Amino acid sequence: MYMARRILLACLAFFGFQFIFSQSMSDDQVVRYVMEQQEKGKDQQYIVSQLLQKGVTVDQLRRIRKKYEAEQKQPGALDLTGTTQPKSGTSRLRTNKEKTRDERQKQNGYMVRSRREIKDGEDKTLKGQQLNEEIGFMDIDSLIYYRNYFKEDDRQVFGRNIFNNEMLTFEPSMNIPTPANYRLGAGDAVIIDVWGASQTTFEGTVSPDGTVTIEGVGPLALAGMTVKEANEYVKKQLGRFYANSNITLTVGETRSIQVQVMGEVMVPGTYTLSALSSAFNALYAAGGISEIGTLRDIKVFRQGRVVSTIDVYDYILNGNTKGDIRLADNDVIVVGPYECLVNIRGKVKRPMFYEMKENESVSRILDYAGGFAGDAYTDNVRLIRKSGREYSVYTVDEFEMNGFLLKDGDSLYVDSVIPRFSNMAEIRGAVFHPGQYQMDGSIKTVRQLIKAADGLREDAFLKRAVMHRQKEDLTMEALSVDVEGIMDGTVADIPLRKNDILFIPSSLDMKGERTLTIDGEVNFPGIYQYADNTTIEDLVLQAGGFTEAASMAKVDVFRRIKNPDAVTDDEKLSETYSFSLRDGLVMGDGQDFHLQPYDEVFVRKSPAYSEQRNVKVSGAVNFSGSYAMDNKDYRLSDLVKAAGGLSSLAYAKGARLQRLLTEEEKKQRESAMKASQIQVYEESLRSEKEFNMAQADSILNLKLDLGDTYPVAINLEKAMKNPGSLDDVRLREGDELVVPQFSNTVKISGEVMYPISINYEKGKPLSYYIKRAGGYADRAHKSRVYTIYMNGSVEQLGRRSSKSIQPGCEIVVPTKPQRNKMTPQEMMTIGTSTASIATMIATLVNILK
């Protein structure tokens, strides 16, 4: 119990510390945090969520914002709306006073959001949106906070979002011509222009007493007059002072009126609007209709009586603006709750919820939904009604739709048409126009269906066709059709039924894709389409004719064995035919030989044909370059002879031969390298030691990339003395003979102190040359020293070797293999095992005493 209390106190202390810390972010810390997150590429939604978790409030961000704006504000002449005014003159354009007033209130810090902007009353969403607005000045993307975070209501009612849609605006148009029936009132700005014999302009505002004072004329009582009446009145009053002049009165800034929007709107209350505003402008300012507000019966009251009833559906669907009257001061707009909300789903053009009146029927909601969709079942609709204690379902047919009245909560479903045909017959296969056809009037039988498809193709198989017919239980049955008999009238025609499918096979399709194959010494070997009576000569011509290497003495044809009557297998796999040709024509018994489908023709290569095979000689010869071998037994001596012999400086004893790898040799070398690498991997796994696999793989790649040639050790001196002997190596295509000049140096490399090339001293042993290279290095493998001669041969050297060292050779001292030293852990293991064995032996000795 005591331990549980301690754990609980520790948790409370920890979370209390976290809470205090989350509340301790200063203004500077908030700004730095937002800037850091912005630089990291974080979006505004993430930043707002983090600030909420850290305890930052809207008031704190608002304070930071006001401080920032005060620092950034530049001096300038601004009017009360926050816009720079012209230096002289007065603008005659009107402004939306309520909009600029809201902006001014925000600018002064008195208002966070205007009522007309509020669309969601949830505190959490509002707080997130306020946070977004407050940090927006920090150059963060202006996203709406948690726009997609909160799931929207799936119950979309047609027309409900018209007054709170971000893409729509119902702000009044302020700069339209003043309507002639507009009545002036206190607050209206009037402009009186005089031109002609005299030219002047008078500006004034209608006072609360209803007058405008004109200098030199006196007060003019204009309140309550229409614009037309005011013009006549002003002309009469000013005409006494400005004879022979034209006088007009226009309205500048209009007065503001107060309108009450009450009932089921997002933000009910009193709104100050322009005198040019209509009922829709007021609904827009109130944030639109709430979830339970009506769209069909919105009332406008003036001095206690209804002056207009608004049906938003009439406006949306018919464009009728009759109910959207111009508002007057102290008008009241009342939005009551809806009476009837009905859902329609299925195959209509606009499935959603609709607000209906009590006297509206099923046909009316179908009109609202745009009517039936193209694939709708129109004979009846299904209606589900929540009546009393349980659900009821009604099937409303097309004759009842006009009289069946809807009730609140009804749900209609329009089904789709059945996905099958009522009058279709289909024909497939060997006709000119296969497809689906209307089965009535002119198409009632198989013969008529074939004629409607433009008749049979030439490859149609007429002896038997197949018709698939649907039985009453919707299962299928197959009927045999004698197409040939039906078409020539010897067999009775077959009446069609709906959904019949007639298949007329093609004789070509039944035979399959018949082909011929030709390979070997032709210009375009491959597979060709079979044609009757094709001969070998025809197929050779299609294949581009013979190549120059083709043999006319032997052309083979291999044929499939086909015996459909066989009941046992046969050891024979194919039939073989061989022919000889002269001038491209088959000679002898094959003159009347015709190919059959799937025959394979092989044109052999002439055994006497041979392309040039070149070898190369370079270095100390009289005429270096490439030479073509003139016989299959072409040897080193022949190549030297063809090159004009060795030059005076040639060192025949050091000549070497480079030979190209064949593809088979390349594969063998690669397989050997991989096998050795696998062996290395296995040994490393058995040793259980750390092994660098990547390094081992890179070494393998280096070994594989050894080029396409390899050296062949030769003795050119003996080959020249004994042509045709074993020393006279037979050459093959791609060989290169390199004859060097005499070199009297010896190269020492590998594990010596100072690798170097020194003069050759005849008769000097290995130790002489090692000494001249500074002696052996620490890791030299002294018993494995070898020499590489100029002709490519290699020989191991003893310590006293002297005859094996020749001019131009290279002495290589290899490195000793690295021995794996025992680790301390291994030594301890061996020691422990030895001690255990000794203890066991001592115990046995004591027992045996």
C-alpha cells in the first residue's frame, strides 16, 4: 500500500511538472518555435496542433500578433476603412460599410471573426481556426485548421449550404445604378450636379431630420422621397438660382439599416447592412441556415406584417428572385425549423436529402432530384416511412407518384433496370458483322439473323454451328445448327428466342495458325505463314534467299508425324527429308515435293566455306600488322615468315602470345571465380569470425574483370628452328604475337625493401638480386619466390638459382599468408578447458589409489 502511494505521488508530480512547463512558453519562444517549424517545412495544421498541446492560447497569439503588426505598420494617410484616400476630390463609388467595419474591428483588435464568417459553432473547430488566423502573419500557409480533421455530416441537404459556401458570396452590389424607387433617408449621401450656364457641385448627407443643407439655398427636405421625386424637387428649388442650367441628383454612399435575422440561422442577431441589401444578403451575413432551419418558408416582417415569403428552392431551380426583396430599416427575417426532410437515393441524377412541403408528392422530389437517371427503373419507386412504432414500406408506381404525399423522415429508393435484354439475339464467329441484333419484326429466325449480319464469311464452317439458348430456369442448353441446310432451304429454319447466341465456327480458326519454319543459311530465318502448294524454293525466296555460306548439297526438311487413328505410341518422332539444289531448284525426286503445315526447313552451311581468320604480330618484326591465316594448320613460324622475319633487335626468347578468350572459356573462368568465392564465404562462417562481405564481393568483381585475353607461354626461338614441331604453336583467330627487343635488366618486385630494376649479371644467384633490392621485407615468403619471363612463362626459384634468371625477367617475392592470432577470449577458453581436464585427471588418480 505504501509503495502504491509513492508511485501515485510520483506520477502526479511528473504530470504537474509537465502542465507547468506547457504553460510556461513565452511570446518570444512561441515566435521562435513557429519560425523553426516553418523552416523545417511543417504545415500549419501540424504547428497549430503542437501549440495546442503546449498550452498556447488564442489570447497569447493575439497579443503576439498585435505586437508584430505594430512593429510592421508604416505611417500613411488612411481613412477609417483602412484604405488610402485620394489626395483630392471625393469618390462617388459606394463601399460595403458593414464589411469594412468588420475589417476595421479586426485591425484594431476588437473583433476576431465577424458573425457572417462563422460557419461552425463547435468550440474545438473555432479554437483551431482562431489559432490559424493568429499565426497566419508568420508567413505560414493559410490552411483552414482541421478542415479535413473533423468528419463532415453525411446528410447533405439540397440548398442548405448556399449561404455559407466559400465559393459563393451574397454581398450586396454597391455600385449599381440607384433604383428609381429607392427612398432617401437619414445617412444617405447625395450629390447635386449643376452644369450649363453655371457649373458647380453640392455634396451633403441627409440629416436625422431628413434635410440636406445647400449653401446659398438652404435646407432641402429629401427624406422619404424616391430618387425620381427628389430630382424633380431639387430642380424646382435650385432652378430659381441657376437659370438655363441642368440639375441632377445622384446618391453616393447609401445609409445603413438595421435588420434582425432570427430563428434557425447559424448566428441569429441584429445586423447593420447597406440600404441596398436584400433578404439573401442578410441570410449570408448571418452565416446561412442551420441544420434544422427551413429553406422553403423564410418570412420577412415589416412593421409587424409579412411582406415576403422566400422559397430558396424556387430561386435555385427556377431562378425566381421574387421573394428576395430589398430590406428596409428594422425589418425582421425569421427562419423557422423545417417541416419535412426526405432522402432519395439510387438512380436519380442528384441523390441527397430534400426539404419538402406538406402538400408535395413523390413526383415533386423526383423533379428536385433532376429526374430519373438513364438506367433507372421507372415503373415504381420504393418508399420507407417511419410511421408510429415501426417502419413501413410502400411501392409507389408511376400512376401514384403525383398523388402520394411525403412525410418527414421518408426515404425513397429508385432501383436500376435489370441487366439483361428483352429482345436481343447475338451472332458470333464467321459472319461479316457479328454482334447483338434486335429480335423482332424482320429478325425472327436463324436465317434472318445471318442475313442481318451481312451473311457468312468465306471461311465459315457450314456443316455444324452451335446455338446457346437460355431455358426458363435461366440455365443454358446447346443446340446443333445445320447452317448449310438452313441457308439452301433443305433444312427447316429455327425460330429465335430472346438471348439466343449463335456461334458459326471458322474453318481457319479450327485449323489453327498454320506456319512454316526455316533456319540456317538464309538471309531472314524465322516463322512464315503456311500456304498450300508451297515448295522449298518458295520458302527460301520468302526468307530472302541463300547466304553465301549456304550448302546446295544438303537441305533438310523435318515433318511432324500425324496419325489421328493411332491407338498406340510410336518410337519415331519425326520424318526427315534431305534434298540437293542446283541454281536454287530442287533436284532429283524432290522436284514435286510440297511443304506441309509446321514443316521445319534447315539450310546447312557448306563445309568448304570459310571466312578470313586474322592474327596479329607486333614488335620487332619487319612488317608488323594483321595477317589472314591461309590454312587450318597455321603456326607461329608461318606468321613470322609472313611478317618478313624478325628484325635485328628482336629477342625471340622473350616473345609472348596473347590469346582471346572464347565464350566457353569466359564462362569457365567466371564459374571458377565464383566457386572460390563461395569457399571463402563458407570458411568464414565455419570460423565464426567477423567477415567483410562487401569487400570480398568487390575483390571478386576485380578478379572477374581481367580482360578478354590471357598469355600463352611460347618458345619462339625453338619454333623458328623446328617449324611444325610441338614448340611451333598452332594459332587461332584473334591471337597476337608480341616480339620484344632485347632487354638486359631484371625487375625485382613484391616483398622486398626497395623494388627496383637492375642490370642482368650472367650467373648471379637469386641472393645477388635480392640484396640489390635491399633484402627481404618482414612478410616475405622466401621459399615461394618465382620469376616471370618475357615470353609469359613462370618458374619458381631456389635460393641459389642462377640459370633460371634471364635478361628481361621479373623476380616476384610473394607475401606470407596472414595467420589468425588467438584472441584473449580464445586463450582463456583453452586455459579453462585445460584446467578442467587436469582437474578431472587428478580426480581419477585419487579414485584409483
